Amino acid sequence: MTIIHASTALFSRPEHLSRYLSRLPKIYRENILFFALAANASSESELSALLADLTSFAPLNVGCLSGVLSQKPALVSCSFAVFDKSTSTIFRSTIPGRAEPQVGRWHAFRKKGEPTPPPGSYSVGLNEDINWEDVWKRDVGGNELPDALKELRPESVTGVAYLSDSSPEGLSNALNDFPSANKLGLIASSTPFLTGRPFTLFRNGEIHSDGAVGIATTKHSTASNVEFHGLRAITDVHQITRSDGNLVQELDGSNPTGLLLNAIRKSGAGNGLAQDEEYFLGVLRNDRLWQVYRIMSGDPSRGTMSLESGVAPPVGASVKLYHLQKDSRADENPVALSSPSPRAITLLSKPDSQDNAAAKTGDDGELDVREDTFVAASENGWILSRSVGNSPEEAWRCTLRHGKASVQWV
């Protein structure tokens, strides 16, 4: 089997992890360890001890620092998956992604008469003179695969799991060379206050601050699944009739921002366009919610709607508009929400630990291990590209609170 072992451990002291790893079969050490460690409340010495245990357990390893899983911030969580090295290839990518644009919010629209933003500080959706092809392809690498993956036959690759900085677009474009593979990546947690690095990635004992690390597999097919919690549809189905870059310009030939404002008024969704309200555009496939995109800003007069994405869904896509209900924050422990699946990687988009600031702290007892469960989370979300009829889906990123994606090796 491709994934030999999967588990997620929650514990309060570094020695708990060391004790757990020592009990695992020695054959695991001869294969590839894929891990995500959330240790936001750990001291520098504790974090160093945890990482030493993980990277010495298996010489072949890839991992990252991720977001907290428990409602108790004092708990450390670590998710493990052991991949069969005979059917798996480790890779490191330095392909550049998109530079992050400065995105307008509902309360920050530029009004008539205000000067155009200076060069280099463009605001998405507010400048009609932008060449969108240049903007969204800026700094994105070509389709050249990382060196370690170039020797693989494209048709033989069945799945890819990876861990990335906040600009994964170059890698996700390159991975389109594997049309039969489901590809799932976690955008690692931001770690400037924990390690002094924007992101903290690991590969075979090396530490990286950017790029991506991951595993590609060449045996056993994969299946994917997504779940979106707390969304309430506030419109009927519409079709995208015009889009450009990350902008949706028309829905059924009408003003999309106007449709959203009317839907909010009619449905009583939240507090209108207040900053703390969240709205999403959802793409439907066979009457099932297939993709979700956070709506970042809109212009009622021009009608354009800006999505948190490099590229909006294509013209012809069937969509609905959604409101994220505040009473559906899925506060349960996300590990408990995941059914055991010994051959799956499950990723969550989860608020950072500030949401749990009032949770219980202190010594939370001994090691708690969830066998046959690999669950990792990040406040920065995840990115997914599924194989649809042996053609790669355009990779898209989910930052919906507790949005969940899984890839299972079957």
C-alpha cells in the first residue's frame, strides 16, 4: 500500500512524542515520513526537541509547521503519514508563484476623484487599465517540474501531497503535467513569531522558508473529497457570463455585486457588508458544491466582484452566492470530525489560535493518539486540483473556515 501508516497525536510535553515514535514499527523508519506539526505554545527548546525527534525518526521526510487542531492551545498536535518509498518520490520546489496583490475590502473602496494607486500597489478590481493576463501570471513559473519529478512518467503519477508557502501557483501549474493525479497541498502556517521565518518547511533534515516540499506517488489510484461547513445559499443558480482574471463581471448578464446586495437584503444574511461578514461564490458540478471562492470586494456601480483567487471560474460555470453563518463555526475538535481513513491525507482551513484564546490551558494529560487519521490545518488554507476524466482541474485555494479536503489512496 502507498500509505503504510497514518495517525494524529495530541500531547502537552515533547517527551510524549518521543515515546510514541519509539513504539512505532522500525520498518516505518526505512520509508518516507510526511508530517505536520502544530506547536504554537512551545518554547524554542521544546520546538527544537520535537523537530529533532521527527527528522531523526526517518531520514527521508517532508513536513511543515501547521495550525493548531485542538481547542486547547497548550496542546501540541502532530500528524504523521508514512509513505512507501518504493512507490513515492520526495520533491522540493522553488518555482515562484504569484506576488500577493493588495486586495480591497468592502469598507475600502476607492471613490471617484481619488488618485490611482501608485505603481506596485494596485488594488484588485479598482483599476480598469490593468492587463489581467500580466497581473495574474506575474512571477508564476513555467510548467517545468521540480527536478525530482522529471524522471516520472506523467501517466504513472496517481497522487501528490505537498506543503507550500503562500504562493503555490507555479508548482500547481507544473503539476498539471500529471493529468491522472489528485493533487492536494497545505499552505503552511505563518511562523514569523515562532521561528523567525515566514513559513517553516522541512525536507530530509533541511529547513526552508519558502517554496514547497511534497511527495508524488506512482501506485494505487486516488480519490478526492471536499466538505464545506456553515454555508447558506442566498441566491438561486446563476451562470458566469463574463469574467477576467480574478474578477466575475457578469452573472446571467447582470451585475454580480448588485445580485449579492439584493440577496443580502432579501435573505437578511448577516450584517450586510460589514467587515466581519463573509460571503462566498460556490461552483456547482452535478448539483453538488464543487468549489468555493471567498468574495473579497465588489463595485456596485461597475458590477465587478473580486475573488480570493488567481483566476475566477470560467464562463459557463454554474454558481450560487453564499453567506457564512456565524453560528456555524464548527467549533468541534476537527480531529474528531474526521472519520478514520488509514490511507488518506485530510487538510483543513482553520482560524489561527487567536480564536481559541479563551480555551483551557495548562497540562492536559498524557498522549492522545487518533490512529488511521492524518489531519492537518492552517489558517492559510489548502489548494486542490482534481483529476476529472484524466484532465487536471484548475488548482483552486480554499480559505473557508473548516473547509475540508481529502485525498485517499485506494
